[in-house]
Amino acid sequence: MGNWRVLNITAYIPEVAPINPGTVSAIFICALLCILQLVGTLYDVIIERPRKNGSRKNLQATLEEEGISRRLLLAFSIYNNLERLFSTKQTSGSIPCLHGIRFLSLSWVILGHTYIYSVETIDNPVVLLEIVKTFTFQVVLQTILAVDTFFFLGGLLLAYLLLKRLEESSEEGKTIRFLMLYVQRYLRLTPTLLFVIMVVVWVLPQLFMGPMWHSKLSSLEGCRTNWWKNILYINNLLRDDQACLDFTWYLANDMQFFIIGVPIVYLLYRYWYVGLAGQLALLLANFAATAVVAVEYDIRVDFFIAEAQERRNRDEPDPKFTEYYIKPWVRIGPYLVGMLVGWVLYKTREMRQENKRDEKMVLWLVCIGWCTATATALAVVYGMYGVYNGAVLTYSGNLFFVTVHRVVWAMAIGWMVVACYHGYGGVVNTILSWNVWVPLSRLTYSAYLIHPIVMYLTYHTAESTIHLTTFNMIHLFLGHLMLGYGLAVLVFVFVESPIISLLKIAVGNRAAPNQHRPLDYKSLP
């Protein structure tokens, strides 16, 4: 029998954190939100809706007389916000398939996080080294591609919606205040993010404890000292040992891409060839930067096994994460592809399937496009199956895959969106455009912020370790998915939706809250 050696033993006495001024402030803010919701809902149910359902004589004059105070109250109406959430109406010219892509992509992210966040709490971690060799597990290993899908969607919607807005403004003889685009984007994302940070830092320690809860206290300390990096959206550039909510690196990248993307879209509208040249230059720079970083930090396609073999100290920042995974010059590729696809959709939005002169030729091109997109997507997801099972990949092959696979994936998704938009999506478009996805799509931002916290609580308040089996992980995944979206409904109704209504009031949108158009795709990251 081999010799066993105890490496480290720690003892922790669970205790609830003391009440402090921050906690009191957080409770006050939550109570204020509840009061606003109560007042707004009572006004909506008792006064607003009966009045609209009754006589319409002098209704418009009454509404105008009440003015902004009425709209402020309705912004906090639970009834009104739930109606907004569950509405499946879509504006003309929208892209219905994006709703399904958004929900399925976030579900994919939650699946990957279910495994990643469990590593510290499972009692049979060696099993993971065998699971990664299975064919079906390749989908879990490539969960990172779902994040690239969101970057692609961000670029697509920025280009598509802003180009349409530029055209409308030009026809009306108006100008767009580009600075306000940035301000609105910032105010759209930041209040909900601040609310989540507040709850994590000042509320959760008062509600939960457990034998492994102390292992996450460093994250709380990080939010107490580094929260400002998050709200400035630079937490992907300035990293240290105590980052605040590690998963919010995505928001920083998205905001930075948005800042860069607006002038590029303007160039696409005014001088399309200059805009395309700028995108191509940025894409080539992205390839070059990714290759340099991959060489510098020895990034391998079989990253999971590579990390296990290196046995890095978990208390040290992982350079593969801080210097490769979250840096904007590495992740911008899919966003640029999305902007290109958005420009294509804008240019071809008047085309109709029945207007094609040579339908047979079009169908052949569509068939080739679907086959190519499907083959490339499968190659990106399952292409490294052999490597995880012992096949040796050449240095140049490894570098090539690490450099281009995100862009290739985005191009495959881009073809799918273009085909669905123009009526060549078939059953794929039918599934992705299902109206059930619309409310779930609206919850994406809140669910994105909430689901990692649900996982932290699940894993680190448990009084026993988790035994890794496929059935157990499916059970946990479905629980995280349901609870994450369930809590996202609360965050949406109490924080996110009121912020949207208040922004509309601030920018001078005089439409009544119950007559709003459904949430634009651009309102979500």
C-alpha cells in the first residue's frame, strides 16, 4: 500500500457576519424599492387601468395634465413590468431568431459554469480528467463559444439598429447625439450591476454560511475595494488578486467594444468601404494579438488538461485567464463579425425570397452555406476530441486553432442568422423564433448576473462535498437554470425594467409606459 501524506488541514467555524452600516444601507435601499413597487402597483391597479378601461372622454387631457409624475409611478408598477416582460410582441424589421439564440447560449454558459464552479467542492476531481475525453463532454468544454456568440450578437445589433437609426435621422433631417448613446448604454447596464454587487457584499453574508463559505470571502473583499473597476468597465484591464465578481469581465469587454463600434458603424453608413477596411484592419490586429498572447503564455487547445497538469496555486491569478481569456484584443473578433453581419442585414433588409430571379441558384447557394456553416461549427466544437484523447497537435496547428476558432464560430452563427432573416432557416428558424423565447431573452442580463451567485451559494454553503456524476451535474444544471431565471424575474421587475422606463422618461420619450415598443435587442448586452 502506498504512503499517504496530509498536505493541508483547515478548520472554519461558521458565523454570521456582523451588521454594519453597509448592510443597513442595503436593507434601506431594498425597502425603498419595495415601497416604490407597492405605490406604483397600487396606482396602476386602482387608478390607471380602471380609468383606461372606462370612458375615454377627456382621457388624453387627463394623462397630459398628470405628466411625468404618472409615468414615474408606472415605471415601478409590478403589473406593468410583468406585462412588459411577458409580452411577445415584436417590432417590424426585428430579428426573431435572436431571442432563441440568446436563451440557448446563456443556458450553455450555465451548463459550463455548473462544472467550473463545482471543481473546488467535488470529492472525486480525478474523474474530470476522464470525462473530458468523452465525445459528448466536448460540448461542455467549448462552453466558452457561447460567450463569443453574445459578443457576435452585440456587434450585430449595434450595427443593424444604429444603421437604421442613422437612416431615419437623415430622412427626418435630424442628427444623432452620439455621446448620449454612450450615456444611455452606461445607465442601462450599471444600476442593475451595482444592485447585484450591493446584495453580494452587504446582504448575502448576513443570510448564508457554511463550512466552505469562507473560501469565497475574498470575492466579497474584492467587491469592497475594487467595485469601481466594475462600474468603470475596466475590470478586464486592471486585474489583481481580489477581483470583484470575476464573471463580469464580459461586461467590460462589451462596453469597450460598444465604444469602438459606434464610430465604425458611422463610417459604414457614410463611407462603407472605409468602415469595412477599418473592420478588416481590426480583425487582422485581433489575429496578430491573439497569436502573440498564445505564444507568450503557451495557450493550448486542451486547456483543461493543461491547467490540471500545471497544478497552479489557486490563490495566484491565472495568466491564461487574465492575459488571454478576458482581454479585449483577444475577444473582439466575434464582435467585428457581428457588426459585418449587421451591416449585411441592413443592406439586404428590403430583399424578399420571392423576388429572386434564379430561385434554383439561390437554393444551391443556401444549401452550400448551411453545409459549410454546420461543418465549421462542428469542427470548432468537436475538433479537439482527438487531442483530449492523446493525439498530438503540431505547434502551428495549435496556434492556428487558438487564433481563429472564435471568429470561425461567429461566422457560422452569422450565416445562420442571415439565412433565418431572409426566410431560408427552415426548422431552425421555426425553433429559434418561437415566441416562448422572447420573455426569456429579456431576462438574459439579469440571469447572467444572478446565476453565478446561485452557484456560489449552492456549492459553498453545502455541508458536504459533491460527488461528480453525469446525473448529479444534470440535476445541478437544471436547478441553476430554473433558480437563476426565477430570481432574474425579481431583479428585472424590481430594478432592470424600472431603469428602462426611467431612461425613456429622461431622454424625452413621451409614449405612455403601457404603449412602449418591446425592449430593443440593443438594450441588452
